Amino acid sequence: MLPSAAMLAIQQRLSEASRRFGSFGALALMLACLCVPTSNAHAQAWTLSTPQRQAYLHYYAPIVFKRANANDNRHGYDWITNFNFDQDGDFSNNKRNWKNIYQYINASRTGPSAYENWRIRPTLYTALIEYMDGGKNLVLIYHIYHALDKNASGDYQLHDWERVELHVRNVTGSPGSGESVAFAVVTQHKRNVIRQAGSTEFQFMQTSTGKHLLLWQAEWSDKLLAPHGQELRFVGDSYAWIASQMASSSAKAQVDVNNDDGRKNLHYAFVPQGSAGAVSAFGAQAISYATADALASRMDNGTTATWPNVKRVTYELQDLADILPTHWQYGGYQTHWLSTDYRDFYLESPIVNEAGQAEVSPGMQRFYTATRDIENEDDRDGIIAKKWLVGTYELNANASDSSTADYNDFHANAWASTVADSRGRTRASASGYPTSPNSFWWQHDYFVHSGTVDSTDGVEVGFWLPGAWYLPASGGFDGRWVQLFPD
């Protein structure tokens, strides 16, 4: 039997489903909710606290080694930053303004200037998904924000959409209590490259305050048939080896990466400020107007630095849910996004801020997705339209410098609800919303990948989280829609 709190929530969902979708929709929803296994229902009687969720995101936040392309007045271009670095509340001019980041750095040498109010604040935007499946498991999502990049054709693009995703199994309490990372997925342009536990390209830095996946990121600029445009790769060297190189005054600052020959240059190490052990090991500092000049590399991507010349920079964590409301039809989207494309989501609960106050109302809501670029160079879709937000990406075993595939088959099948998952459910049958196919996304639609690559077109190995999985009484939490970190 489901816990009473879960039954109450299900009754509320049934009432709403009956009102919106009729008796058939309510019946389908009831069947989906009651499909939660009884054994899991008892195991799901506990959830992590907000401080524990924050702690997991800090504990597993990655170390990002980054190659720069910073000569010819491009210093600062490769910094990680945040959506509002220029403090004007307008995302549409981020690319244009970021092209002047070198002037911010230059001005900082001499004192007050028109740039002194900028707040670079390197930021990874995060979400934590908590669910029960034979034990408590987590999906940790980190979006590494850059204000611009260039594609292989040499075109400037506004915002950058690389993300890191870790799947953590057998959570029993606070981080570092015996749980394990089963696999991680990183964005390489339109590919989603996976490495599993046991791979030599699945390396971590273990400290007393965290276990940090080691990643390498390409420079902002275009580079044909080679890593470019902020793409991510897994590091193939152990942290012990890297630490030995860091201790040398003459060792080359390079690391091995997946699916590429030879070690790659790096000029930055971005370190999570929430892990004191990692910050201390790297001697990392926060970027401010006072430190900007010293923390900006001026090296070309082809120049090999020694480790003493690597810039060590801290980054902070914020929430994907900080950005999602900016896409909302009633949230002033016109400042940041275009109305040329959209996604409809049925929200059972509001998007709430850190104080628990609603920023987006429940109900059927429209979110506009296309980037508004004041320079009219880019209109790619933003976070609300990313396949990784709902888990409908296709796994790739390898990175590729030449692939132009869009990898949309599985996402299209999920949207249409035409292919069953590994447990026999479609998106609609798992959620209990039979009218959702080709119409709208349910707020809590999420496909959990198993970590196995399947080459069959339009099929992925894994399962849709079913019914009331997200309720506290079910041991769940859907952090995509909740702001955890103070702004």
C-alpha cells in the first residue's frame, strides 16, 4: 500500500486530471500512480534535506581543465561566467558584451571604470533529481555557462549549452557515505558521451570535501576537425599523476582526453568553491575586479603552459530553476527569448524560489525557447528545450570531430510516446497523461538512462520515472523546478 501522504497527493492529481482531461485521463493517471512497486513504496519513506541536496551537488561538482584561445585581445573569453555578468538583466546582449571582457580586465589594472560593476561569478547551473528504484538514486546535472562560442563554421553563437550529468547509486545519507557514481554523461556539441565506472577515462579528484569528476573543455573558438567551441571531454589521467605534474615548476600543463590522440593543452583550472579541499589543493581564487587581471590567461590554444602559469579559478553553483522562469510566457521572456519556438509543460506544482515562493504558476504553461540575440547571429533553443532536461538524449560511446547528426529519433519517439522503455512503459503511460503525446510535456517527465549504449535508432536503455515518483512520500524530489542555492 502507498503511504497516506502519497495517496492524498494522488487523489489531488486525479481531481485535477479529471477536470482537465476527463474521466479517461483520470483513470489512466490512477493506474500509472498505482504501478509504483509496493516494496519501493516502503523504502521511499525518506528524502534528503535541502542542505544534503546542496551538499551532494557541491561534493560531486567537477574540476574543469580548460584550454584557452586568449591572444589578440581575447583574454577572458574562456572564463566561465553567469547569465547576468553585466548586471543589466538582459541575456540578449551577453555575446556582444562578452566580446568586451578584455576591456573589463584591462580597466581593472588602473582602477574604477564603466566595467567595475560587472560580476563575472563563474557559475554552473544545477539540478538534483532524487528517486527510488531498489534504493535511493540521484541524477546530478551541471550546466557550464559561457556567454559565447564559435561553431566549426566560424559563426559566433550566444550562450553555450554544455552540461555534465552524474548518476549516483545507493544513496544512504550525506555524501561520501558509501554511494557510488555509476556513470557520467557530457555534452560534445550534439553528442552525449558516456563513461562508466571502471573506465580509465572516468577519473576523480578525491578530497575530504568532495569527489570531483575530472573534465577537459575546449576553447571558445572554432577549430575544424578538432575539439572546439567549449565542448567537453573526459580526462584520462589520474589525479595522482596530475598532482605530481602540478608540483613541478617545469611540467607541461596538459591532460589526456577521450577519443583524441595526445595530451591537450590547458590554461585554466575551474574549481568548485564549495569544496574547500579542492580549492586548497589548487590554490584557486574567485574572479573579482581586483583579481581579474591576474586570473586571465593570455595564451593561444597552441601555446603550452607550465603548471605554475595555469590560472586557478573558483566557480559557484546556482540553479537551472533560476533560468527556467525567464522562458515563461508571463515572465518577461521577450527580453531574453524569441516567440518563434516554444514548449508547453503541464505543471502540477509551481516553480519556486529559495524561499519557497512561486515564480511560475501551476497549470498548462508555455515557455518560449529560441535565443534572442541582439546581434541577430543566433537563435538556438535555451535550457527549457534541451533534451537532457527531460532525459531524452541519445547516448554515444565516443566523441567525434566530424559528426553532424542531430540524434533526435529517441526524443521524437518520446514526444509522440510511441516506443516503450525497458520496463514496458511509454512516456504517457508512465505519467498517466494520455493526451500528452505530441501535445505537451508533463512537469515530471524524466527518462533515466541505465548507462548502456544502444545503437538501435530511436531506442534507449532505461525507464521513465512513473506516477508519483517525485513526491516526498515516494522518496522523490524533482530539483529541475526548485531553486536550492541563494542567488
